Amino acid sequence: INGPGGDMQWCFSQVKGAIDDDVAEADIISTVEFNHTGELLATGDKGGRVVIFQQEIENKSQPQFRSEYNVYSTFQSHEPEFDYLKSLEIEEKINKIRWLPQKNAAQFLLSTNDKTIKLWKISERDKRPEGYNLKEEDGRYKDPNTITSLRVPVLIPMDLMVEASPRRVFANAHTYHINSISVNSDNETYLSADDLRINLWHLEITDRSFNIVDIKPANMEELTEVITAAEFHPHQCNTFVYSSSKGTIRLCDMRASALCDKHSKLFEEPEDPSNRSFFSEIISSISDVKFSHNGRYMMTRDYLSVKIWDLNMENRPVETYQVHEYLRSKLCSLYENDCIFDKFECCWNGNDSVVMTGSYNNFFRMFDRGHRRDVTLEASRENSKPMQVLKPRKVCAGGKRKKDEISVDSLDFNKKILHTAWHPQDNIIAVATTNNLYIFQDKVN
Amino acid sequence: MSATTAMEVNAEARRILAVSISKLYASRTQRGGLRLHRSLLLSMVMRSARDIYHSSRESEAPSGPQPAPAEEPMEVGSGPGEQAELPAPQPELEPAVSPAETAEPGSAEEGCDGEFAEDKENRSPARQSRKRRGKASAAPDFLPSKRARLEPGEERYAAPLGSCRVGAGESLTALSLNRVIPAF
């Protein structure tokens, strides 16, 4: 992280998306995800489109320049739909994208909107057949009487074409809005979670799924919490966690019973009574939960903080990092302008030593767990000269504002970074502002 | 707590309640349908605000017979004594406390502030004009009133038995904020 003797210096690499300040709603980025090798980077947007970027081969003549990400494939994943029974429109916004580990030449990803999950196959075509015996060039069949010889078509090179095709559609299994999908380590099943239920699917089977968690009360008037995120353990295919709007995380073991309503572990930190306010419940709602790569920890994000939990300790997190504590005194205004409902995501770096999450004013934060350092950086067009080193930012909570600091009241709450992703191996990060995707990389490597 | 602090808390609670109601109302027209998570959080805030408002009112010195009608939407949530006087059935409060109910087509399609204003005026035995008085109101003006305007001399009858609304006899305190998301 930046700082005296700091290990990492983040530099601007690329920015994707329109420069226009007038943001089209369909262009708002709603999810960002690297694949398992980091070679591919997928984004989903509010318009239901998926854009995949591919890392190009390294530029050998200028080794300090990391390879660039260029558009590899763009496709319309989901369209708006209408539920006639309930008179409700179903948004096409892509809530989550999750990559499957690569098994063959093609790439597969799951993308989901509020109601339907789709499995997409992305494959390359760089050859085409030529010289058909029975067909003309345009595909029409020749008159058999004109055929006098036999020839076999040959495959000739062509310009690379990347095709995306929907291979499975997993529909009609969720009454409420889907907030998470997670591929199991067995590479055969995955889970999808909505506000009240979690379903287990087999990737090959679309006409049925198993309900594994159901927290819907018999009487909806007694509803006190909803599911906000869910994820499978990275190695233990029987284990998954789900977070709630009350700030709790439940770890479930699918071997224990078919319906995992009873948790194996319940992670909850007692509330600090001195922080109680009208909005305590809202800010304790967990917006994201992510296992560490090594599977020993999990991270949760609530409105003001990031918490790291040791899976062996349920009564409190092992680390807590304040993302923007200066907002605690502004909760009423943030409630009025709806910002308090923003759902920030969080992510781990490849070796689980650093965690990252977004904030307002296009700021994002990194917390170095080992060195107990943190830094605030900004994704902005002003700092987007090639390989420009990002300067750490500082927010002045009160009192005298130093030079280069920005005061809380000057923060732009319309510029929020909700989605960030970290390359699984290298120090390359993707940070989504409202409609732009920034790619930063560490200078040193 | 001191009278001033109680008043401040009271005002804050009322303001939050007003904001919450308008958010609930706005969420009915949101694309993609009512969001359960958001509705739940809104109802929790409203419940806290209502509880704080009640407790801060109780700690205040007893006020005059009529609370200031200016803060109409919030007044409906006030002490039991006043609520029992409300002759009309409870649907006025429903838009405020039932985020999912309002999502159902055919449910009470009423604006909040218009209702409360009218009920305040209903409480006096002599039926006065149903027109909203031009008082400074904390309720957002943009919330339309969708209930039929009664002509002078007309009466509004209690909802018939078996209606999906809360029965006329039920007091507002019984209409707890737990009836938040009944039939989503």
C-alpha cells in the first residue's frame, strides 16, 4: 500500500466506458468479475448487457507496461420481462456474474438478473469451412446434376470471432429478487439466493432446483430479516454461508440435512450500544460476504465497515476496518438521499493479505491486513494519464482541513464505487464507477 | 430528558417518519417491483421513529387537547386516546406501514397526508370542510389524495366486514408496524 516504504504503488492502466458526464441508465455497471486465471474480466450493466475484456499478451518490448484488457465479447444477457400475474416488470439489470472454471476451449459464466440465471458459453471461432461439395458459397444446394466430382471441405483461417450463446436458462425458481449466485467447488452445482430462499442447482438441469434455505416466516408480518448474500466455500463443497440484513452470517453444512435452516455456525458481533441510532439496523445490514481464497476466513461488508471473520470464531470478527467512519454523523442525510441503502461489495487479493472496497466520491479503500496499513485512492478521469501513480486521498472529518484533504461535505455522493474486483494472481484491480471501468496495476511488478 | 431535548427528538422522529413514508410511497412505482429488503429496512426505521416519538411525547408535559395538526402524518401515530376517536377505518395508516400491501393492485391507493389531514378534521363532531387547511405541513405535498372527496353532509362509512382492510374497531396501536409485509 502507498506509504513510506510501502509495497504497492497503484498506477492507472486503462479506463473503459463513455467519457460523457451524462450517464445513460443502461450503462450503469452493476457487477464486475475476473475469471479464475484473470485473463478475462466481465462486467454486467443495468441494461442487461455483459461485456468481457481479455488480457492481451504482454508487450515484450516494454516490460513495465502490463498487458492491456481489450473487449473480447459483448452480448445481451437478459431482457426486460413482465410478470403478468403480479403486474410487475422484471428488470434486465445483471446482478451478478460468476465464472466457471475452464474445462475446455470454451469459457462459461453464469449471469443473473432478479429472477433468472443463465449459463453462457463463450467460444472462439477462428476457422471456417470452405469448398463444400453440395452447396454453393451462399449455402444454397447445387443442382445434383451439375456435380461431377467429389471434394471435401477444408477449414481455412478466418478473423477471430467470439460467440456467446446461452446454454442453460434457470428460471422460475425465485419469488423474491436474486441477490447472489455462487459456483460450488465441485463444478457441478451452484446456489442462487434471493431475499428469503437459497436454491441449489445442477449446472446441467434447468427444470428443477433444491431449496436449501428458507427463512420465510409462516406469517409475513413476523418478518425481521432477509438474506443479503450467499457464497459457497472455495474448497469444501458441502459448506456455504449466507449473510442477513441483521448483520449476522450463518454457515451451513449441506451434509447435516436437506434443508439447511439450522445453521452450523452463527457469526454475530454484539452491537455497540453507544452507536445506537434510528439507522443502526440499516447500517448493520451486510451487503456482501466473500470467503478468502484459502478458505479460512470470510469478509463481510456493512455500510460503514469491513469485517474479517475467522471461521473458527463466531462471537466476533478478528479484524474490523472502518471504510468511512466520518459518515456516521451524517446517517440522517444519507437516509434522505437514499445513499444509506447502497450495497457495497468487497474483495480479497490473491494471497488474502489485502482487502478492498469502494466508497463515495469515486474513492476506494484498501486495507493491508499484515502491515496494518490502509489507503484511500480515487478513480477519476483527472488521474488517468498512462501509468500515472495514484496519490493517496484523505477525507477531513472535522476541524481544520489540511491542504489536499477533502471535507466530508464536499464529497460527491452520486459518485459511488460499489463494485471492485482483484485479479486472482497479480496486482491488477478493476474498479467500477457509475458507468466507467478503471483498471489499475501495481507499478513494481 | 429535558423538555427541549424531548422536543428535538420528537421533531427528528417526525421528520424521519415523513421521509420514510414518502420513500415507501415512491417505492411502489419502482421498476422491478417492491424490494423486500428495502421495505423491511424502511419499516424498521419507521418503527424506531414511531417508538421514539411516542416515548418522547410521554415524557413531555401533557399538551393541550389537540396536538398541532401541522404535522399530520405523524400525529396519526400518536397516543391511543386520540386514535380511538378516529371514526374512519384505518386504511389511512396502511400506506404508511404496509410497504408490501401497497404493492398489491387494488389495495388502498391513498395518499398519506391527505388522509391524515382529513381525519384530523373528522375528529370534531361537526363535520367541517374536507379541504386541507393551508397550514405548514411536514407531509410532502406531492402525495396525492386518492380518496373520494365527500360533499358536505355525506358520511364515510366503516369498511364492510370481510374487507381486506383493518376493521373499523381496531385501534391504531394494534395496527402494529409488524403488518409490514403481509402478503408479498
